[in-house]
Amino acid sequence: MRRELLAMVFVAALVVFSPLLTLPVRFIEPDDATYYAAMRAFAEGKLVVTRSELVELQREVAEKGLAVGGFRSIQYVNVGTGYALEKAPGYPFILALFHKLGIERFVNFIFGLLAIPVFYRMVARAFDPKAALISSLILLSNATFLAMFYRVYMSDFVSMVFVLLGLAFFYLGLEGDDWKRGVLSGLSLGFSVLVRYTNAVAYAALLVYSLWLTRKGGRKALRYSGIVLGASVPMFLLLMAYNNSVFGSPFSVGYSKTIGYTNFAFQYILAGRLEEGLGLLWRNLLTHPKLLLEGFPSLVLLPVGVYIGRKNRATPLLLLWFLAYFGLYFQYEWLRTGLYIFMTRFYLPMAPALAALAGVAIGKLVEERKGWVIGYALLALVLLIDISSLQAFFGFALSGGPAPRIGGPISGPGRGAPPGRG
């Protein structure tokens, strides 16, 4: 039965993903154009480009009419010897590889088909196949998940996939006492940091989870975490080598030359700028909840899923997974608020944890003789909200209209938020 359900999930992924590949490509933010330019440059072996090459890349984006709103900005920074990518290098390297094969449009398609079965196996192992099936359907229909699947010239979807693979392999390997999955976990999490630096927060979730298991008598948890960390080291060394080659130091990144290292409320608070940090938190408290519910409607089922799964060893990992990314980005400075996708894309790595716990909640309800109607009604409501939110995104993205207003801090930093810092 489990194999049949896994096959159903895989077919559902094919059915959901395939139509999105037929839609025309649009660059929604300067970030899309930046990754496109980096793909072209990296495919030619150019980690640093000249000014004339950068101008030519900007002209190409504009002439192809790919950019919504007609922007020409590409987020490269001056490094003295030329111009280098502001963002983490992991995703442009992947894009460049697929570009050389002429199939860059299929990057998210391939990674999505890899991630969904692993996600299903994790939830099925932790709970049961029915919960895994429902969770997979919730994840596959999520508005933020699908919107970022469509935006192939953005790192968000693949960033989420590597976090999902890393944490899922960690759990599956730990439960099955399989050190090889620990190595896969470490490689996946390590590369997730090469795709987006803030994915390092996933290690914090794993550490707390391992300490919790150790306290409960799971002596092998910390040893297994050591395997994961050890397997991550090669990825960190690759990142340091890239930084040293491009920026002159293994510990320098492109963002240090633009927005600097002050991105989160806790940094303002630790620097003694309490009013600015609290002002940033207040702004996000006023803007994030509504957009989070648009981008992740299954969020309302989180408390129910945690309660129902409270005795399961996977539940603390899923909750920590959610809290790591929610806690990080709820205090983030550079977020746009004109449309849910500009904010919720940063939260995307927590989507699998939300989907899993929502599937646990609905799965429990549908098993009850008097609760199955409520369970299926909740599932239908979540899917309906996702469809509505996704329709709003594609209505904007494919219209070619001007970009929504960019939301800046209400008080505190006061610098406003430039497009798409991530």
C-alpha cells in the first residue's frame, strides 16, 4: 500500500509541475535578472565580469522583455578587479550546469521530483502513509511552493529542496541507523548554505533536536549530528574558496558591499539600538501575519498537528524546523509587502514542516467516524486558499504590470527595503 501511495504522490507531482513549465518566463524582481545574468556568466567560467560585460547582460534582460516593470538592475558589486555576484554562488552554479545542457527551465522540475518522494517517505516513516499522502498534497498545492517553482531564475525553490533533503535524510538515517543518510544529510545542508547563507539556521534546529533526543536517552543522536557536520565541511570549504577567489577573503561575501551585515532585529538590539530593533519587529508584526496566511494557509493547523503528534519523535524536529525559519525571518529587515510572494518566499524552507504537521492533523480527523467531514473540509479550505493566492500571483506575474509597492520599516532602520534582498 505504501508503494502505491508513493507512486500516487509522484504522479501528482508530475501533474502539478508540468503545466507550470508551459507558462512564459517572467522576471518578477531584479533578483530574477541577477540569477539569469550569473547563470550566463558562470556558464562561461566568469566569476567576475567587466563593466562592459555587465552592461551587456543588463541590455540582454531589457531587450528580451523578460522583466516585469522593465527594470534593468542586476545585483552585482564592484570588487576592484571587476563586478561579482552579490548573492550566494550555489544556485548560479546549478543554473549554469543546466544552461550548458540547454535545460535550465527544468531545474526546479527535477529537484521537485527528487524532493517530494523523500518528503513522503519521511512523513510516512514518522507517522503513517495516509498522513504522508495528505501532507504531500498540501505541499504540492501550496501557493508559495508553486510560485517559486515557476520562478526558475530564483534560488528559493532549490534552497528549500536542499533543506528538505538535509533534514529528511537526517531523520530517516537516525531512525534507521544508516550513516550513509547522515552523509547525504550533511552534503545537502552544506550545499543549502551555498544556495542561501541563512540556511545555516537549519543546523541550529538539528542541534537542539539532537540535544533533546540525548536527554530522552537517544545516545546516538549527537554522534549522528557529528556525521552530518563532518559531511558538511567540504561544502563550507568550497564556499570559502569561492569567497577568497572573488572577494579576497574566505569570510567576505557580496552582501558586505551592499546592505552590510545588519539585516535582523536581533543585530540592532545586540548593537544597543533597541528602538530600531523593536521598531522592525513591530513593523513585521503588523504586516507578516496576513501575508503568511495567504502564502501558507496550512499554518492555522500547526497547533493541532503539534498536539496530535506530541508523542512522536518527529514532531519536535518539525516544530524546530518551523521555528528556526519563522523566528529568523519574522525579524528580517529587507522584505517587500506589496504581494505575499515577496515576503513568503523567504519563509519557503519551513513549508515542508507546515505541510507535514497539517497532514497529521487532517489525517487524524479523517480517521474519526465523526471527524472525517471536518477533516476533508479543512483540506479543501486549505487548497482553496492556496489556489486563490496562486491565482493572484500569476495574475500579477503574467500581466507584465508594474511591481507592487515596496514596504519599508515603519520606524527604526528607516531605510526602506530594496527589491528582493535575499
